[in-house]
Amino acid sequence: MGIISRLTVRQQQNRVREEAILDATRAMLARKGYDLMTVDEVAAEAGIAKASLYKHFGSKESLAAAVMIRLLDQALAFIDGLPPEMPPADKMQGLLRWALDLRLEGGLPLLPSTSSTLQFNMLSNREYVKRILDMNARMTTLVAAAQAQGVIDPELPADVVVFALYARTCDPAVEYLRMTGHYTNQQVIDYLVRVAFAGLRGGR
């Protein structure tokens, strides 16, 4: 018997409502960004009263943290779902493709690094920090394995490679290339992944 089926009707209703709130928050963050997003807009997007939203999440910061925790859980599940025999570099490319596709579909929130309040809130959230550490550990392991295979420059520190790949997921080139109308979403993803892993020199 699954977890959902063991929940009471009220608990299931609360879970569904929380998922709707998080979906709305993620959409607003992707569309407007953290600074411009308001709790009123999230409530309206979710189709609930603002007072009802606050029963689940006490602040704008807690909303952002919850969205990022869920997103990191999805990213970790994506990595775990890849075939064990898949080469490590291919796993990293697959994760980058997944993130870029999510972004192009309007589902990847871009949170500002300049908001000290948000930074403090996120880094004070134990669940968020745990997910970040888990993700960094997975990625560092993949980088080390790819370097051992000679696919990634072994002279590059692993954390430099990891954070360079994270940066690609919030690259403004994604929007610029799409706005030109010259490329499909898939082409945008293909080109950005190719640049990230093959560089700008000829060959692949």
C-alpha cells in the first residue's frame, strides 16, 4: 500500500494543496524571478486565498526554499534513474539537458544570489542544505570518474567543473537564442550542451 493511500482525506487534501502552491511558486519564479514575485500572486496562481497559503508556508522565503528542495529531489531522482553502465560524462550531459529542457518549459526558477535575506534563509534550511550537499557529492563523483576516463580535463578542480555546469542552467543565452526564432528548443539545448562539454574548438 502506498504512502498516499495511508493518508487521511484531510492529509491528502493538504498535500495536493501544497503541491499546487509549489507549482504556482515555481511558475512565478521562472516567469518573474524572486524579487518581483509576491505571495498574493502565488496564491492567485494556485487558486487559493492568501490566508490559506500561509497555513502551509509562512513566508516568501520558505516558498522559494520548498520549491528548490523539490527541484533538487527531482534532479537527484533523475540521476539515480540513469542506467548504472552509462558513462559518467553522459550522465552529466543528461542532467544538463534535463535542466535546460525544464527551463525552456518555464519550470526552472532562477533565484538571485544578491538577496542576502534569501541566501540566509536557504542556507539556514537543513533540508535544502542536505539536498545541495547530496547533489554536489553526486556531481563531484561523476566529474572524478569522467576525468579518470580522460573525457574531462584532469587539471580542472572538480568543484570548478561542477559549478560551471550549474551556471549553464541559468545562462541568459537560453532566452536570447530562443528569442531569435532561429532555433528550436531542442537545438538550443543541443548547442549549449555541446559548448559546455566540447568547447568552442572544432570536433566533438
